Amino acid sequence: MSEVDPDTDGVPRRRRRPPLPPFETVVERHGPALLRFCVSRLGPDRGEESFQETLLAALRHYDELRDPDAVGGWLFAIAHRKIVDTARNRERTPTPSDALEEHAAVWHDPEPTGTIWSRVAELPPKQREAVGLRYLADLPHADVARAMGISEEAARRNVFEGLRRLRRALDP
Amino acid sequence: MPTDDRHDDARIEHQLRSAVPPADAAWAAVRERFAARAARDGLVDVSFEDHETPLGRIRLSATATGVVYVALPIEDADAVVERLAARISTRILRSGTPVLTEARRELDEYFDGRREAFEVPLDWTLSTAFRREVLRATARIPFGTTSSYREVATRAGSPKAVRAAGTALANNPLPLLVPCHRVLRTDGALGQYRGGTAAKAQLLELERAI
């Protein structure tokens, strides 16, 4: 489908927008990884809540997405912002149940008896986030960058440095 | 040494990836909860569900207005969803709705021999003008009887548009609910059916019409 869009000179310009896939496809392709990412970041209850909030926001604004191939990065950018907001809100307004739960910054290990993801939890925030998006959400570097709102260069660096620290932590 | 670094990085990457549990039954439940919430928030324009019938698995799609498409087993159900996304709205989700629940119940009753006419609301969006008239005329053909393309064209107001009536029926987005299977060729031959002639024969047999 093409749209005729007159620019400032009054010369009509054709803009061809690639068709967006059905939203169900987005849920099928990215949903499981998105859920894993949210739960590992916020625990099962808040994790599912932020998962739902993320998908609802994406569904609400789906028409605004320009590039269908960028949907992964776009979706995880929404998730990243919601998770950061949730963590920030918890820090500001502690409740008795919060005192019993771990601090908002803790990364919930997706593998109950695992060691490597608990090591990931000990990484500095940007590296922890980048490693999670790359290996838990299984995103390519470009999408990691989009999700974190940083350059692809910076995303690669954070993943690289995160892996370095993990190597030192696991083989001292 | 660079090669050792890369080897160790690969090992770490493998450990990270293999420690991630795969999606499972928990995912199905979470997905359903999301779909229900999206529907409640009024964000879903088209909902679809699959349903088993004696013909095989069909996919029913509905808007708030009513059932908008019935995909028969012979069709590529995922391609149908993509076409609906292109023609109606990309806000399409696998999700139950009251309309779909009613459609599924009525279809079960029909195949059980306990129902002859459908009452579930229909959405005619995908058919316009003459095609809509052809399908409305078709909807009035009683259970257990048949009609012809010529007769349907006449009832739709254009007695000479027999071929166009045939095309309209071939493109019926709501087979079963709008019984285009009851329309035969004037010479009595079965004629076409998007679900395949075997399915058409099966439906007519079920209705004891032939």
C-alpha cells in the first residue's frame, strides 16, 4: 500500500510502508523471551504484570511502528522502560512486603539451582541488562541497543565486558 | 591470547543460553491471561479461535460485530490471519470472545443434528454490494434443501449475473454459517466449494439433502 505525501515543495512523494504482521505473530515470536526477561528481572508476579503492561502498550501503539523488522528491539525497549520504572517506584515507596522481597535491583535467576545467571545478577547494571537482553531475550545487538536506548557500539561493549567479568568470576 | 578469549567467550555464551528454561505450559496460561486483558481493554479488533468439527479443524474469526471469517480445514489458517490483518486490522489475537463461544456452540449443535439455522451475529465487512446480496439470499436457503446459482442470482436481484453469483459464493468468507454448500449447479452437479468438493458432499449428506 502506498501513500501520497506532499512535501514542502508541493511535489507529491510516495511513501511505501511495509505491511505490519498480525499482532498475534508478535506475541508468538517474542512473547516467551519477553516473559522470561520480565520475570528474571522482577520475579514471577511483577514480572507477568510488566509483561502484560509491555504487550498492551505495544498493541496500543502498534500502528506507529514504522519498520516491522524492528519489532523485537521496539518491544524490549518498552519492557526495559517499564521494568526500570517499576524498580524505581519500589525503591521510592517501600512496603512491608518489599522489605521481605529482594531489593528491586536483584536479578531473579531463571534457573532455580543455576550459578551463571546469579553471577550475571552481580554485574554492573548496564552489563547485566545487556547480557540479559542478548542471552535471555535472545536479541541481536541492534535490538539490544534499541531496547537500552544506547548505540549498537555501546551495546556490543556492554555485552563484551559483561562476558569478560563472567569469565573472571567463573574461572578466578 | 585472542583465540583462547574467543573460545572462553563461546563457552560462557553456551552456558548462558543453555541455562534458560524453554517456554512451556506456563507460557500458554500467561498468553491467555494477556489476550483476555487486551480484549477487556478494547484493544483487540479481530479475535480468532480454532475449533474441531467433523470436517476437521476450522478457524473462526470475529469482530465485535460478529463472526467475520470461517477458515475451512483445507485453507492455510495462518495465511488467513495475515489476510485479515491486511484487510481489517493488525490488532488481531488468538482469544476467546462471547461471539466465538456462541459460534462454536452452534456449530457443535449443527454437526450433532440438533440445529438447522444459525443465530450467531455475522460481520459482513469482507463482502460488499452484490456479493453481500448473494450471501444474504444464500443464508435463506433452508436446511436440507438446495438451490442453484441461477436461483440465487435471481434472489439477489440480478437474474442474469449467474457467473458473478458463482464468484460471490466461491469467495464466501463465512462457509457453514452462510450455507453456500447448499448451492448446486443448475444441471444438478455439485459445483465448486472452497472447502473442497468432498467437504461439500459431506455437508449435504449430513443434511440428507442429496
